[in-house]
Amino acid sequence: MAGLHVRSVLVTGANRGIGLGFVQHFLRMPNPPQWIFAGCRDPKGQRAQELQNLASKHPNIIIIPLEVSDPASIKAAAAKVGERLGGSGLNLLINNAGIAKPCSLDNETPENMIQVYTTNTVGPMLMGQAFLPLLKKAAQGSPGSGLSCSKAAIINMSSYAGSIEDMYVWEFGQVVSYRCSKAALNMLSKCQSLAYKEHGILCITFHPGWVQTDMGGGGGSYKPPLTVDDSVQGMLKVLSSISEKETGTFLDWEGKVVPW
């Protein structure tokens, strides 16, 4: 991780799975971020216990109440983060929070589609809007030209399931609303990369791999091939090396390009 030096990072959905993995790995860096903002829906709830324990031992972890499907919650979180950062900006925004409804096409409902799309696609769009001033501030305050994750970046956690060209594990699960939301998130990332480039902000989409998490199906009869540790370690390695030419791309945890 020699190439990644961030003073501040915000991770949504940070209480479990990949989000919690990011928080843990940032702590293990030779030079951990001064601020690790860990967004989660219910900071005092049972599902955030592990995150609470970490925060009690590491004063650089700030748990932020954040529901990414609620615009008011996002605005309040942006205000809290801005207050804590003082005059400095936010280097890294990792839009990791997401939901899935395991439905086939026949059983899909408008309610499912709207709920999943609101969290997985609208949420990252609103997060980008709300935190743009802080990301711009970080980019302006960083030395050198060009784009990098050490300067200012938005990382959207997508999925190979959002690839239209290659319908990833269709036989295993149709999860139509999830696939549609991630395909739309991929387009959002591309739009952000074009709109925010002039502000010095890099934007990419990640497929973290098929990971052993609650959402990835780790509790089912089939065990996904990748651990959270392996996935997050791989993604951080990629983040440490990418630059301007990768902005707007769809990469996996090993840095390989995923087809749109």
C-alpha cells in the first residue's frame, strides 16, 4: 500500500462485510488515515457491534449515522464529516452500502426494484453530490497534477452482476433488481468520472469478487470463493496504483477490466 496515502476516508455500509473489511485494512496501513468515517444505518445496533468495538480502541474511527436511501441522512452526514475535517477535504469516498432482493424475473416487484435502485444507485449519486465540496477541497489541497486515490476519489462498489455483456452467474441467481441497479450504478460512475474530472476527482467502479459476506451468500450451501480480507486487500492494492487513465473504468479486485 506504499502508493496510497489518504488523510481521510468515508466508507458507507461500514458495519459488516466489505465495508468493515475496508475499515480494518485502513487501520493496518503503515500510515493509517487521520480520519476513518464509518457510515452505518444503526451505529448503536447489534449489527454494528464489531465496528463499535473497533472505534472504542481507535480514536481515528468516527462512526457516522448514515442511511444512503435517505437524502436528509446524507446531508446530515456530510455536515458532520465537514465539521470534523475543519478546513481540509475528504480524500476518498467509498460507496459500499448496498442491498439485494433474491428474486427471479417472474417474482420481481415494483417495490423491490424501487427499494434496491434507491439504495444501490440513487444513494451513491446523492453521496457524490453531498460530498463533492469536500472532495474538491481535498483535490485542491493536494500537490501535483493528474488524478489519484491519494488526492480525491469516488469508489463505487458495483458487481459483475451489473455487466450486460457477460451475464455473470445467471444460473446461480437472477436477482434482477440487483443486476439492474448495478448496471445503472456503472453508468453513474462513468457520468461522475466525466463531470468530476475537472475538479481533480478520480471515479471508478469495483467488482469486489464473489465474497463470503451475508449478502454474497456466505451463509448458504455454496461458499463464495473469496474472503473479505483477500477482496479488500486486492482493491486497496489497485487503488494505490491507478491514475487518470483509469478514471471511469469498471475494474475487479485484481485490477482487471470488467466488461460493461
